Amino acid sequence: QMAMAARCLPVIGFERTRCALFPDAPFVMRRSAVDLTRHLARRRATEFLDALPASRAASPLASGGVRCASDDAKPPERGAAPLSTGWNRKHSCRFAEHDVQVMHPDTNRGIEVLLNPIYNKGTGFSIAEKERLGVRGLTPPRYFSIEQQCDKIWENMNEPGKTAMFKWRSMQALQDRNETLFYRLLVEHIEELAPIIYTPTVGEACLQYSRLFRRPRGMYFSADDVGHFNAMMYNWKSDVNVIVVTDGSRVLGLGDLGAQGMGISVGKLDLYVAGAGIDPGKVLPCVLDVGTDNDALLADPYYFGVNRKRLRGDAYYAVVDEFIQAVKNRWPNALVQFEDFQTTHAMPILRRHRNNVLCFNDDIQGTAVVVLAGVYGAMASLGKTPGDITKQTFVVCGAGSAGMGIANFLHTAMVHHGLTPEQAYARFFVVDKHGLVTSARELDDDAPGAEDLLPFASSRAAGDENSSALREGAPLAEVVRRAKPTVLLGASTVKGLFTDEILTLMGEFNERPIIMPLSNPTSRAECTSAAAAAATGGRAIFSSGSPFENQKVDGRYMHANQGNNFYVFPGLGLGSILVGSDHISDGMLNAAAEAIPASLDADALKRGEIYPRIKNIRDISVKVASAVMRQAVKEGREGRGGKISEILKLDGMEGIERYVRSSMYYPEYRPTVFAF
């Protein structure tokens, strides 16, 4: 009788079966249902984890056919050996305990299921699920797979005349009604949808976020809530692995958008889910609303943030400190990513909390890692190793926080590969609007980037009329002519700073000059791909911060690479979480930078490509996460009781990569059952 009831469960529902077959034994029936659910999860996990026995190779189960009733009717015997959890996982998505979607006990059967984006599948419910969840008749009768649903939505979104903003709103509406389908569409079309979900389209959305607001996402911590952050954290019921927080003070170069910066946090976490397989139920977008200095927002009757000027000084830092402490109290192992904080606050906050909580700043550290990855990619394109960075000479244009943050990280990489700090500083020439920066320069201690600039300036002695050294304030063209750099890097936001003369000099000194105009947007780039190709005969290895067209000069192809932080933060975050580190070190960041170009093949490197394709972001994130984990183990930062070290010892990096893949969420419709 119990076996018969178990076979009936998927069709007629747990409660109805219990009442009809065993009215006097409710506990027995409920226990059988739980055992059956676990049995199904174990069987499916076994198929994913272990090689399929030859005796089952031709079974319907092995070929993806229909499961026989007898396959599900035999729960494991009590005392049976536990399911093997060896490292030979063969798939790239979640498994075992994640194979069944367990519905929250507060959710009722019926229409409430369809109104919940976590459980709703639209036309993707099976007949058994419709019965079990009480939605039969509430959805159209025909079944469509998640692949068919994706195809339909993608076709509708790409009809002629649809703008980027229309696509953003369509994706938000989809996320509001069917979260699984939203992430599946994003994963399958990541190259096309990443610019919609995040920059540049999300910037336009943030400008109108108060008026576009439809459904709450994430948490808002305002200046009016000071003293209550700890209690507020418990209003978010689920566990959290990754938090992206902004104060909205510098949103994508659009300025102060206050609480409307929430769109940045939401978009960034969507990319974490799509790019690194972070569980969407374990991410939390946050905004610290300390007011806004945007007069247009203060005058907007529909602005939904704190309607007064921003907090300053100690009062501002007290809000940030309370937020970080509240996160530590609620989710001590969560990763906090700081996003779009004003330059004057970004570095002090990072230095204040870097050793206090697992955190990083994507605008500072993420950008620097992408640039370093580009340099490593250029080394690979030239047939060199990452260690050859010690032989490069850099001219860095722009002495602000962005330029000096990049220069400082490149310097760290040189030291990591064997140079002394003094030897590494000697390979940098920093140029600002006043010319070459030397030890003779009087620096403004309060200027952005001044602290990072000081050692570069101090190590560069100023020359005079009787010296061969470059003089203080020497113009860029003179610096390039005499320093003969291998890498020309721009973070100045000065359009056309890299003139034809300067680019031509780079081509004369180097067979393959590395030219990196990093300033955004395109209107502020130091040069275009066309200018670099024309001046160097298409020989340059070109990488920019803004999108440019590939070029062809005299039959020679020059690839226009574009650095994108998306290469970095998903894998960096995933690896840091999986290894259980409590700190993201410079060594872990360097490991991430080396892993990114490792995804390139020989043909891509020959074409001058120094970054892989975004469409392969999940594979890239596996490489990055694995490299980060290995470095964390090497530095003694593992917090998983030696599990990661054991995998490395037994199976090396291949085992780590399998472990990372097995931990990644993949958006797929899973059987939905009730919690008991």
C-alpha cells in the first residue's frame, strides 16, 4: 500500500493521498513523502556525480527518457550507505539538495503560486505539478519547456524598433513574474543582455528609477534608520552570500543619483547570478541613502529617497560603519562589494574595512585587475609569460584616483613577480595635466589619488639642464620619446591626448606596442582604435575602456579589445566564498588577473585578442574562481576545514574547477514540493 501511495503522490498530491488512503496515519504518509523526495534527489544526484554503470547505459533514464514508476517506488533502506560526494562531478549546475524546489510553508496552493516569481513557471508546469500545487485550470493547458519560453521571449524582445530601455523594462517585468526564466534568458544571451541589465542601459534606468519603481528589491538603509541597522537586517529572511552596496554618489559617471543607485546594485547581482552561478536566493542589493546633492532629485516630487543634502564627515562614515557591522552580525561570511562610491570616500572606506570584513571595491580593485589582465593577455599575445611584466615600461597618463589605483596594482604585480618595490617604481612614468610627475612636484595631500601617487613621484628624480633625466613637468611626447615605453596607458579623460605623433613613436619603439586608452565614455577616450591602427600600421595591441571598431590597415587586422569588469567580479566573488576566505588579498586579485587570459586559445592570441568573449563568462568565472581559491590556500586563507586543500592535493586544479562548476546555480525548472 505504501508503495502504491508513493507512486500516486506526484499525480494526486500529498494531502489528498494521505486523506484517501491512510486517514488514520497522517504522520506515516507525510514521512513516506519526505523519504520519497529525498530518494528522488539522491537518484538524480547519483546520475550527476558518478559515472553511469554499463548495465544502465541503454535505459530510458540514461538517455533522458521517461522515468518508470518502479524507479521511484523504492526508497532507500534504513541504514544504507550515504550518497558518495567524491569530486568526480560531471555536470555544471546545482545538484542533490537543490534538485527539488521546496516551497516556503507560508505559501498557499493555488493562485498564490503563480503570483510568486520564485515558484511561477507560467506554461512550464507539468500536469503532476498543476495538481500538486493547485493551479490546474489556472494556466493554459499546453506545456512549454523553459527553452521554448526563452525562444518566444527573445523573439519578442528583438522585434524591429525595440529600444534598449524597452528591453530593460521587459527584463524587469519578466524577473517580477518568473525569476528562473529571467535568469535562464540572461545566461543564454549574456553577451547581448549584459549591456541591458548593466551598463550602459542601467544608467538610463537609474536616472528614472523613482518613477520606474514597481516592486521592492533589496534593502534601503537611510540616515533616518541609524541605530536600527542590526534589527533591520533580520527583515531579510534568507541567508546571504553576496551583497552589493552603493551610496549612489557616483553612478556610472552620471553623478549623484541618491537612492536611485539601487538599480546599480540590482543589476550587478544579476550579473553575479548569470556569470558565476551565485544562487539568486542568496544575494542582497543594498543602498545607503544618506541624502543627495542632486538638486533636480531634491525638487522631484516623486523621488523616493531621503529628501535632503548628503551627510558629511564623521556622520557619513558612521552610517557605513554601522552597515558593515550589521552585515557581520547577520551574515559573517558574506562578501560585500562596494559599488559607485564617490572617489573621496571609496578608498578610505576600502582601507577602513578591508581587514574587517570580506569585501572589495569593483571600481578600484576590479578595474585594476581588468587592466592587469589585459597586460597579461598582451604578454601572452607576444608569446611571453605573466612574469615578463617585470620587463615592461609604463607611461601612465592621469594621476587621479583611477590612474594611480591602476598604476599601484601594476606595481604590486611587478613585485609579486620578483622585482623590488624600488625597481618596480623605476619602470613607471606618471604624467598629469602639468606634465611628468617627479620628486620635485609639490603634491596636494587632499587630492584624489595623492597617497598612491607619492611613492611614484618620490622615486622619479627630476633632471635639469646638466642631467640626462627627464625634467619635472616634461610633456607627454617628450616622455614617450625618451622613456621608450612598451605600454601607454590613459586614465586622463582627455580626448585625443594620444596624438598621431605619440602613437607613431610607440610604433617606432615597439614591434607590437601596447596602447590602452581607458577613459570613459567614448567621447573622452585618449585615442580611437582607428588612430592607433593608422599610426602603427595595425601592429598595436589595443585595449580601451569604451567600445571601438576592429580595424584593418594595409591588409593587417587590429582587434579593438575592451576591458570589462564583468570578467573579474563574478569569479572573484565566487572563489572567495567557496574557499571561505575572510580577506581578498592582492595575491588573490593577481591570480584572478592571470586566469582571465588563460581562457584564450592560440588563434585568438594571434589576432591580438587579450580578453575572452563575454559569451563564455561562466567558463571564465570557473578559471578565475579556481585561481583565486588556489592562491587563498597558498596564503593560508582557506576557511573550509582543509577541504579545498585536499581537493588540490588529490586532483589539482582540474579537481578545483570541477568543484567550482558543481557549486554553480543553473536556472532550470525543478520539481516543486511542499515543505513539511
